[in-house]
Amino acid sequence: MSDEAPEKVCATLIQEMRSLHLSTVGPDEMPHGSYTPYLYRAPCSFYIFVSQLAAHTRHVLANGKAAIMIIEDEQSAAQIFARTRVHYVCQAERIAPDHPEYLELLDGYQDRHGNMVGMLRQLPDFVLFKLRPTSGQFVMGFGKAYKLTGEDVSIFEHARSG
């Protein structure tokens, strides 16, 4: 277990991982789990570039909500039952191609994830979303769980019970 401040460990996790787990709910109220690469921008916004052919994209377009989790890789985890992870409940906003930051964000996305993004940018079904966390939880080991609060979910409050 790390003795570092949770804020620092969480920031490192977000910086080092390249994909997030994405949870959405469809119109039939059934949950759907998926994953996607992401781009992070401080203080706390995640950007995803996803196909409208995917169920998760249609769900987010319909209700503007998603939950995400970024989790430590299994191979580097000291304890499989206590992998370092952060979970956020998010509001989703579609970023239109005519938005002033659209090209800059996709350039950043491509810099982070490689040339495949250049091909995806040409496909008409891909949509850029900004995921803005409204609440969250960070876990960095047994007994080291934190509720994330504040306007930009940057306040780490040690969770003492469920």
C-alpha cells in the first residue's frame, strides 16, 4: 500500500491509465458495461470519442449520464481484492464538431492514443463527449477509501463506513 497522499495517487492513476470502464443505462433500464480510451483535462473532465453504433453511446446521447471507473492494472496490483481505482458518476455533454475546442480536443486525443484516432475522426458515426464528474469514490487499498466531493470532486474525505 502506498503512503502517498490519496490526491497524488489518484492523479497518477488517471494520468497513467489510458482507458476507462464505462457504465450506462439503456431505455429498457438495463445496465450496460463497456470501456473506451479517454483524454483527461484538469481540473476534472474526461473526454471520450465513441461510435454511435455502440449501445453505450446511444445511452449517453439519450440520457446524458454515465459512470466511469479507472482501475489499476491487474499485473501491477499488489492485492487483487484492493486494486487502486477511482469511480465517478458523470454528466455527459456532446461536443459538436463546430465547438471551438473540438479540433484541439481531438488532436489531444490523437496525441495520447495514436494514429488510429485519425482514421476514426473521418467516420461520421463517432461522437465526442465531455464527461464531468458530479461525485466519486477513490480506493487505494484496504481501509483507504475516500468519498470525492466538491465542485470539481477534488475533496477527498476518508470513508469510515459504507
